[in-house]
Amino acid sequence: MAEQHNIICIQDSTSEKEEEEEEEEEEEEEEEEEEEEEEEEEEEEEEKEEEEEEEEEEEEEEEEEEEAVVVLMEQTGRREKIEK
């Protein structure tokens, strides 16, 4: 009878340990998932920032090109006036 009681106690403690291990594993998995989500969000944010920077650079280049065209037109217009 005492042996049976000891066996039951051992089984109970083993079950408790297994449950604790499972809970720890689940917590670790949840933490890993949260970290992955955070990394994905950071990557998306970085991509958005890069896209915005690229758009700003393109706009600046377009403005510079437009200004250059205006300057050329003014210079050409002056030359035409001088030639006339």
C-alpha cells in the first residue's frame, strides 16, 4: 500500500513537472512569436521610411530638372533676343 502511494506521488510529481515544462514551452513560443511580430513591424516601418525617402529624392530631382529647364529656356530666350 505504501508502495502504491509512493508510485502515485511520483506519478503526480512527474505530471506536474510535465505540465510546468509544457507551460514554459508555450510561454517561450509566445515570446518568440511576439518578437517575430515586432521584427516584422520594424521591417515594414523601415520599408515605409525608405519608400518615403525615395519619393522625396525623386521629387527633388524633378524640381531640379524643372529648374534647369527653366534656366535653359531663359538663357535660350536671351540668346535669341541678342541674335535678333
